Amino acid sequence: MELLAIGAGPANLALAVALSESAPSWLVDSSLVVEQAEDVTWQRGMMMPWARSQVSFLKDLVTLRNPTSRFSFLNYLHSVGRLDDFINTGTFTPHRMEISAYLRWVATEVPIPVEFNKKAVRIRPVRPESGDLEGWQVTFSDGSVISCRNLVIGGGRDPYVPEAFRSLPAERVIHSTEFSERIGKLDKFGAHRIAVVGAAQSAGEMLWSSYQEFPHARLTLLMRSIGLVAYEGSKFTNELFYPSFVGEFHSSRPEARRQMLDEMYRTNYGGLAPDLLNSLYHQMYQDRLTGTERIDMVSMSDVTSTRMDGDDVVLTFTDRRTGQSDSVRCDTVLLGTGFVRSMPRHIRDLADSLGLADVEVTRDYRMVVPGGTAAGCYLQGVNEATHGIADSLLSVLASRSGEIAADIVRHYENDRVPSRTA
Ligand SMILES: Cc1cc2nc3c(=O)[nH]c(=O)nc-3n(C[C@H](O)[C@H](O)[C@H](O)COP(=O)(O)OP(=O)(O)OC[C@H]3O[C@@H](n4cnc5c(N)ncnc54)[C@H](O)[C@@H]3O)c2cc1C
């Protein structure tokens, strides 16, 4: 196989489209996307019906690269007969579930096949005793193995579960990546005590969803920050999400890159969408008026340890202002603690097997491996440090997938692979 793409998220679906629109047919015909789940679902764990995408629908998988592509969000709406209605909503930000349905449509329409229920568990470089890397061998959880010359890893990032929560029974802790699937198992009318940890969009959405879904639940939001804040949304800094900014960021000096990431932090992390923030505040105010408060917010507090006491989960936290410890008792903990910032585990394992101390990619997202190599491994969505804050977002996917597709073809041409030049 010439190309295997792991993960059928937006990144690899965009790549499948870019290849189908720009690569030679022998490459398209020998490419495959594999997905561990049984279907394509965007943000499966956070599929609340009211949740919306935070970027414009024009930043779909193709439009910024090829506005005439048939794989646009608008063409999807047209194909399902919803274009009039969508225009009439007057919004640029579709519901999350609608982006998800668009991605599913792309997966069925794109000429590169997508295979489901295929979880990659091991990636190994294929290198003869002496000589250059020839390709990659990927083993799946069902025991099957696929060998390929080019590999594209687009599996997203690993969920971050802070140390303090790791010893709690798994059934009491729900990370945001599993929220939609697991929260529905709780009794809708139970008097649950739910603790939500975090102060960003995921924590806010889980708090709001649980408040609405469980009318008798009491909710406590625990956060290290001074309080919930909105995303920073200046149109000036939003220009740093343009695909054209990636090159500028990549060629900047390391200290400038760090400054840009630090200053841009609040545009994507550690904040809530303003409408969610307002909804939460007004609800809490209304509850105060009617004496029906059900949400507590505990700010400036670090959860330092957790334990079970009978059937209760006990979260012990330290108040940063006073240094004093206190605790919260609950039944279920919801973690809005985000994702591990370093490379995902399977990429680190691959780097180890290549003898690499650090994972580095070129401007075109190709992993840097020692020695001459015809085999390429491309990493999508994990290069924020070198390619900027938009790297894990939809904003750059249309362009990035075109760049990766072009780089793969360029390597074939440079390597003059004889059987491929015909
Ligand atoms: C709750 C939430 C909301 C978000 N909202 C927005 C938004 O509004 N706008 C925006 O631009 N970005 C948003 N993001 C950022 C998000 O990362 C990107 O939108 C986008 O999903 C990144 O695409 P991806 O393909 O790189 O990764 P993912 O979307 O994470 O897709 C990775 C895919 O790979 C599969 N996979 C993982 N490991 C394996 C394996 N070993 N074998 C096979 N398959 C595997 C997964 O099942 C998944 O389908 C949001 C993120 C979250 C968590």
C-alpha cells in the first residue's frame, strides 16, 4: 500500500479529499484511511445537541484550498436539501452535530476508502538489515497488519487525566472525551452530586449539559483560575489562524514562537464561548432569585488528592488564596482537563523505535528521520509548537492537507521511483 492514514477525523478526511483532487490515480488507488470507531463522529464525547462549531463553516475541509471542490460544507447542505434553511439561520457556525454529519458524508463520498473498527495499536518502521527505511508496518487490535510506504497519523491527542484522579474507580470518573456516551447512563431524576473539574469550554459544556439533564443534581465546578472567562476573540489576533500564517510562525525564532503561543493561549484554551458563559451566569442568577441554587463554583483551588469514603468520592483541594485544604463529596467526577500537550503515546513509541530523542517535522509535516528515506511519516494536529496555535483546529486543514499531498507526490518524483513514473 502506498499510503495509510490512521484516524478518520477531519484532518485525514481533508487529506483524503486533497489526494483525490490532486494526486496521481495510482496513489489514490493505493491509499486507505482507517478509523478505530464504528463510524465518523466529530467530538464523539461532546455531542450535545446545542453545541456549535467555533469556526466558520467556510473553514471546512476544502474551501480555503479549493473553493470549487464538491466536498464543501455548502455542497453537503445542498445534497441533503438543507441549504435554504441553513442560510436562513444567518449563522457562520453550524451545530457540532452538523459538522459531524458533513464529515460522515465526506467519508462516504471520497474515492479513498475508509475502514472502520480498525484501531492501530503498534507502528513499526520497516528497515532492511542495512539500508534506508522502506516503509511502515501497522498492527491493529484485531491482529491484522498493513504495510505502507507513507503513513499519516491523524489520531488526535491523548486525553489528560491529572495524577490525582487516576486512582479513583474508573466508573466514577468521566473525561470529556467520553461524556456523551457515559453520562446518559446516570438516572435522569437521581439526586446526583457531580463535580466538574476545569475552567475551559469542555468543563463549561459538561456543567451546562448536566445542569439541564439532571434536574435534581447538585453541581460543583472546581477550577484553579480566578473564575470563568470568555475566549479572546479579537479579529486582529484571529488573523493568526489563517493558513497563510503557518509559514510565518514556522520560520519565526523560537522565542517569538513561544511569545505568540503564550499570547494566543486564551484564543483557544482556558476560556468559554461568550454565549455559554452568559447562559451559565444568567441561570445561576435566576436560581439565586428563586432560591433553587444547584451550582457551586470553587475558584483558585487545586485538587490535590482524591479517595473513596464508602460510596462517596472525596476530592481534597487546596485554596490558593489561603493555602487551606477543604474537600467536596460527590458521586461522579467530570474531567474537563483537556489533552496531553506533548506528542501522543503512539507517536512517542514510534520515535523510540526509530531511536529519536525528539519528534520533529518539516514545514510540510513530514517526520524527520535519520538517513535517506523514501518512506514518509506525516503528523497531523500535534505540531502546535512549530506550526502555530491553529494546528489542532479545522482552520488550517484545507491548506495543510494540500501541502501534505503535494509533499508526498514530490518525494516520489525526487526519488524517481521507476514503477511510478509511467
Ligand atoms: C469538544 C471539542 C470541540 C472542538 N471544537 C472545535 C471547533 O469548533 N473548531 C475547531 O476548529 N476545532 C475544534 N476542536 C479541535 C479539534 O481538535 C479539531 O476540530 C479536529 O477534530 C482535529 O481533527 P483531527 O482529525 O486532527 O483529530 P480528531 O478529531 O481527534 O480525530 C482523530 C480520529 O482518529 C481516530 N483514532 C485515534 N486513534 C486511533 C487509532 N489508534 N487507530 C485508528 N483510529 C484512531 C479517532 O477515533 C478519531 O476519529 C474541538 C475539540 C474538542 C475536544
